[in-house]
Amino acid sequence: MNKRIPAAQKHKLNHKNIFIFPSKFGGLFLALCVLLFLLGTNYQNNLMLLLCYFLLALFLVNLLASYINFARIELHQGKSAQVFVGDNLHLPLWLNSDVDNKHMPDGELYFKFKLDKQNKSQIKTAMTKVDVNVYTNPISLNYPCTNRGALSLPRITLSSYFPLGLFRCWTHLAFNNQIIVYPEPIPCKIHLSSHPHSVEDSSVQAGTELTGHDDFSHLKAYQAGEPLHHVAWKQVAKGRGMVSKQFSSVENQIGWLKLATNQSNENLELDISKLTFQVIELSREQQKFGLDLGNTCIAPDVGHAHTQACLTALALFPQSKA
């Protein structure tokens, strides 16, 4: 299958990747033709033989019509939104997006993921039915995500019974876009450490006090040249001499999210989920941070690309390398 229908971003159906065989209804139709032929020859009934030949000709014409209709299909995989463990992946497929209406297929199409016996017992997927004459692009297929990491989707079985249901045309398509399933975010407090690979308690929030104009800090003796609006005139009125107010602002240092790797698998998955939540929250607040996973260290930064890099590293841990 991988040699005949290799994975690709876009598939155009043709004789190399289309399978066709009589459906159950088509098998009964053929049995009817055989029965009519036996009755016609046994009773020497030419009308019955004529009916048999007509139905058989219809059967063969339907074979060609089914193939021609199915060979008009072009499928292109769209970009999937980010997905976390426990969510359903919505896989967008664009059907004949570059083809005019004259070359569009007809009838109903059936989409389903081709699962092996082991995955069938663990993953439940539903068949998606699309009426080509009234559909809207893109077609969305749902796939449950149960584990974090790189997700290689199984092949998608696409089938059709158009026009009379006598033949089933189908194919098994593989798309080469690898999807990253991020860990499930578990709400928790945000813990930042001041340095990567630090032995300090990761719950310590680093901060440094800088001279500023935010909050009152303390009083000190007035020095010549300081702004007069900083003078504490109430203190001067009380006879305590010239003193000036000092203000301070607390500016957070660049923090690091750290993962303790010397723990059981259950605690590891829990900590990875908590780190995922912290990455999302810090990114939402536009706060600069770094990620230290031991074998992977992502430098402090901010922005969408940095968030995706951190979430990807968490999803692929411990496979990811520095």
C-alpha cells in the first residue's frame, strides 16, 4: 500500500489508487442476471434472455460510470488547529478546491479512518458522509487524541457507491502532515526559577527592585538637585527637616519553567501537563520566560513561535534533544 499509494499532501484519484468491486447489492444484481439467464434458456424465453442481457449491459456501463465519477476526486489536506490530549482533532480536507464545477464528482462520499485491530479497540471513530452536490469546503474529519507527541494519522478510506450502488469504489489515502498533540493543560500556580539548572526552590519568584515612580518605598535625607516634588513637605512642616520620598517598582527577572525528570511516569505526565498550563498562561500574559527540561533548554523569549516551540518540546519529551 505504501508503494502504490504513498503519503502526500494532495491526492488525485486515478487507476493507480482506485479499487472497485461489486457491492452487496451488485452481487445480488448479478445473481438475478444469472437466474434470468437460466430461466430464459430453460424455457426458451427470448424476452427473459433479452432482459438478462439488458441488465448485464447496465451492470457493465455502471462499472465505467462509477470509475469515471470517482476519478474526478482531488483531496488536499488543510492546516489543522493546535490540539491537546483529550481533544478531537479536526482534520480539514479540501475537496476539488482547484477544479471547476464541470468536473466535480456526484453522489455521496464516505470518509473513515482505516484502523488496525489494536487501534479499533482503543479508538472510536465515526464515518463521515458527504453529499458532494450540497457540501461546503473544507470537509472536517474528527480523530480522538489520547496520547501526547507526534501523531501519525492512519490512512483515510474514501468510498462511493454512485450512481446505482452496484459497485463500490474506494481508496486508502495517507497524508504526510505530521501533527503534534500537546499535553493536556492542568491548572496550577505558576512557578518560575531564576536560573536554568538551578538547585533553588522552583517556587521562588525572582524579582529585583529598581528606582521608579510606582509605589512609595521610604524616606531619606534630601540631597541638593533632587526634584522638589519629591520633598515630603508634611515632614518639613512638622520640623523634621528636608526629606525626600523614594519610590520603587518591582521588575520581574526572566523566569524559567523547570521539569524535575527524576520521578515516576505518572508524576512526570502530571508535571508536563502543569508546565503546559503555565506556558499557555505566561504566553497569554506576554511574559518572557524560558523552558528547562534537562535535555532540552529553550532560551527565554516571548511570542507565538516561542509558545509553539515550548509546547512542542513538552509534547515530544523525552524524545526531544537540546
